[in-house]
Amino acid sequence: MMKLLLNFFIIMIISFVLLFLGVLLSMKMKEDREKLSPFECGFTPKFSARLFFSIRFFLVALIFLIFDVELILIFPFIPALTSSALFTSSILLFLIILILIVGLFHEIMVGSLSWAN
């Protein structure tokens, strides 16, 4: 029991020392203005280093993720379609696909997927 407590305290001391060193080493120095500039090569940039993020790209990525999750939801229905719960699993599968199609149709009607604008 004493050896277990000793090991616990040693682990805690090492953890706190590493945490303290990490915080200490990650602090930025105020005198280091080159590191605070967007580029470290020595010249002033012509444009901003931060570009605006396209919300359309985000929406397309979100729709892609939704269709990936949809595939994970559909995979368990494949064995269920051969079992005795054929009608129930067919209705649930139809509802999942219907909800996704309605959501995709809504995105098309709103114009979120048109890249030409």
C-alpha cells in the first residue's frame, strides 16, 4: 500500500513539473516582434495573412458529412431487410432517405449549392 502511494505521488510530481514546464516554455516573449509578424522572412506582406472562409464550402462539407452519417444509419438495415421485420425496417429506411432528399432539395432551392454566384 505504501509503495502504491509513493508511486502515485511520484507520478503526480512528474505531471505537475511537465505541466509547469509546458506553460513556461509556451509563453511568448514580448521583445520578439519578428515572431509576431505574419511572415518570418523579414518583409511586410502585401495582403492580409488571414483569408475569409467560404461559407459555401462549409455547407458542402456539412452535406457530405450528413450523407456519410446516412450511410452508417443505412448499413444496419441491410440484414434487417432479410429478417422477419421487413415492413418496419423498410418504412424506417424510406423515412431516413426521404428526410435526406427533402433536406437536399431545400438546400438546392435556397441556392446553397450553386457555386456560380
